[in-house]
Amino acid sequence: MTRAASIEGRITGPDDAPAVLVLGGISSGKALLGEGGWWPGVAGAGGALDPDRYRLISADFLNTGEAGFPSTGEQARALLGLIAGWDIDRFHVVGASYGGSIGLALALAAPDRVTGVTCISAAHRADPLATAWRSIQRGIAEFGLRHGDGAGALELSRQLAMTTYRTRDELRLRFRNPAPGTRDARGVTAWLEASGAKYAARTAPEHFLALSQALDAVDLDAGRLGVPIHYIAVEDDLLVPLADM
């Protein structure tokens, strides 16, 4: 584990394998692989991001900055400093959600080091409707902090957020006629409550607030991107319209 510019990261994989920085949404961090890893089925043995084939880098995000929350430039500089500690000259970025936007920021900040970006459900700027939803989430968390129950309020914020991460068709498929005895048989409300409780148990409200603001503040000059960018979009994505990518 290496510390640089107030962030921590992990690196796994053969020293001579291609280096890939893997970044997720604001709830992700350095725990990418193994039990508790934030991208099961994608990152891991046999997955698209296999540590036997790639030198995988994961990291925590900064949760503070000059504006009270981290800018894309501050995140990029912290990540570049972290990676420099491993003597890695060039690397690819796979980023989803906020991590995709930070991947674009890295490509702008260090085009000589970033070989390309796989940008998943992310764009160079925030969509106004997505910002509206997130502003409500922040308002809930701030209300809870003012009234002495930040964790309880963060649970509710996360429940609201989860409804924006899934499509109507997906929720119908999972919860309208679930198989008896399965976890989904307990219903959509139970799923939301479990998701909220899990998130609040490992996240400080202040951390959430800082990174939520950071996500809404993303505003990059996509016209200056000079490295290969591979966009992957979900047609029914509620937060990142296809037209913005």
C-alpha cells in the first residue's frame, strides 16, 4: 500500500503486465479485488480485469480540496502522484461513473502517460437532472447532520440514489415476480433498506457530501482530449444521457 497526496492505493498483478488504473463511482475505493471488492464479476480471476493478465491499480478518491470538495484536477494530480510511486510510466484507465470522468481528467492532465480511457456511464460534465437528484440526496444528508443523525439520513440518501442507478425494466424483472425464497423475494423496499444500511455503515456523511459535490462540479473540455477514449453507455441510463458521451 502506498500513500501519496492524501490518498491510498493498491497494485496487484505481474510487474511486466500492462498497467490499468481502475476507478469507480464515489462509493468505490482501493478495495477492488477479493471479498468486499467493489467490482465483483469484472475485476478478479477470470474477469475482464484479471490480475493475472494486468497490473491493476485501485485507489481511494480525495474527499477534500480548495473549494471544500476535490476538483477533477486535484483528483488527477493525486492519482498521478500515487502511480509515480510505483515507477509506472504509462497506463490505461478504466473508469465507471465518477471514475470515468476522472479518467478523462487524467487524459487531459497527462496525455503522455495515459494510453487510453475506457469511460463507462460517465461524461465530461454533469447532467442537470442528475445534479437535481444528487442535490436532494445531499439535502437529506445535511438535514440529518444538523439534527444529530447523519448516518440515518445517509441511509435515506443512498436509498434514493439506488433508484437512479437502475432502470424501470430492471426493477420490474427483479421484484415484480421474484423466485420464491430468493433475496429479491423480500421486495424492493427491503433491497433499498439493505443498500442504504450497508453504505451508511462504511461511509461518513461528510465524505459522501464532498464527493457528491465533486461529481456535480465535473466540467471538462472534451475537445482537448487527445488520447483514445472508448465510451460504454447504457441506453436507459438515468444519470448520464447517451448524448453527453
